[in-house]
Amino acid sequence: MEIRIIKSPSQGTIDILMRRKGSGKTQMPECVDAIGLVQGRMIEMVCAADVAEKAVGVTVEDIRGSCPQNMILLAIFGDTASVESALSEIKRKAEEGKDIC
């Protein structure tokens, strides 16, 4: 699993992610000071989304890759502290050596 954070994302970066998101929601989350990106196997991504949303107040979106039915990337939107906290919790769970769910 790979994890990255984009602090103060440009509008172009936000637009790229919004065009590729899997959900039908069309509205951008209110506060987007940072975007966490998590890439991995589908089972890891579903569990990572659950961990992130339970940890703090962030919005998680699946991002479509080249094959629309395969979710391999998550974008975690929120304020910087919340996104960092969500990513830390995902990493912590993964480092424990057990499934992150």
C-alpha cells in the first residue's frame, strides 16, 4: 500500500480527482486543505476507507483507474490535521501486521 498527502492542493489537482471519482456525488467537500492518497489492493482500500472515516471527519472518495470497475486509489479530503490523522491511523493499522480492518 502506498500513501501520500498533498497539502494545499491546486484547483487543477482537485479537478482531476473530481473527474475520476467513483461516487455519484457532484459536490466538493467543504474544507479541502489537504488530500490524502492511498493506493493498493481493493480489499485494502475498502478497509482503509472505513478506518479513515471512523478516525476523523474526512470525506473519502474512490478514484477510478484505467479500468473503472477496479478501485485501487482513495482520495481522502479534509483539513490538513484530519487528513494527516486519517493517514496515520491507516499506516498504524497496516504496520500492526494484521489486516487493517
